[in-house]
Amino acid sequence: MSDAASRAVHRAQVTANQMARTGIDEALIAQVVHGFYAKVRADAELGPVFAARITDWEPHLATMCRFWSSVTLKTAIYSGSPMQRHAPLAVSGAHFDRWMALFTQTVVEVCPPAAAAVFLEAAGRIAQSLEFGIAAHRGLTLAKGERLPTA
């Protein structure tokens, strides 16, 4: 078996194990993504941030489903540069707090507990990474506990 084939078999096993352990599958990921972004689009704080960048939501939702599949199931079906897309946004720590609140609300509504734990742990890491990355893009270094100021 080639190295590529061996890696593909291993990835499939990791994905299957994660699905069995957590209850996460592509249908649940789609529920989370579509439910979350419906909340975002209706939100007074986050809606305008996203509306300024996204006019065609279907490709964005498909990309986000691939992203969360890669994050939660280790499927490696997403390829992209999230930091490059987020770095120029005029957001603050408060935006990340609101993003996390809406994401948490969505995940709790649609996920069994084991799946919710996986989504929320990853979302926390992702939000923190993006906040620090955006700060660095602005020439700022955030200390532990310090939040991104308004741009």
C-alpha cells in the first residue's frame, strides 16, 4: 500500500472513530453551520460585519461545512487561509464574544453533549487564534487576558 493510500485509510479510521465517539456527522455539521449563520445574519452586532463581506451565502456555508468537517472529524476536506480572510476585519473582542455566544447557543440546541464538547472546544481555540492573529495584523500584541480593541 502506498503512503498516500495508507494515510487515507488512517484518516478514514480517525473520522469513523470520531463519528462513533461523538455523534458528529456531515448532517450534524450542516445543522450547526446553517443554524449558526442564520443567527449571525439576524444579529445586530455580527450581521453587518458578515453582510459587508458575504453576498452569496451558499458558497460560504458550503466552505464552512468543509471547514468544520475538517476540524471536528479530521476529514481534511477544507483547504483555505482563514487568517488571511479575517485579518482585515474591523472587529473587536466583543465581536468574538458575540460570535462565541451565538455558536454556543446553536451547538447546545442541535448537538448531543459529546458533539457539543468537540465543537465548543475547537471554537474557543479558533476564536482565540483569530483574535490574536487580527491583533498581530494590526501591529498589536495581546497579553494573556487582553482583548482586541475596536479597530
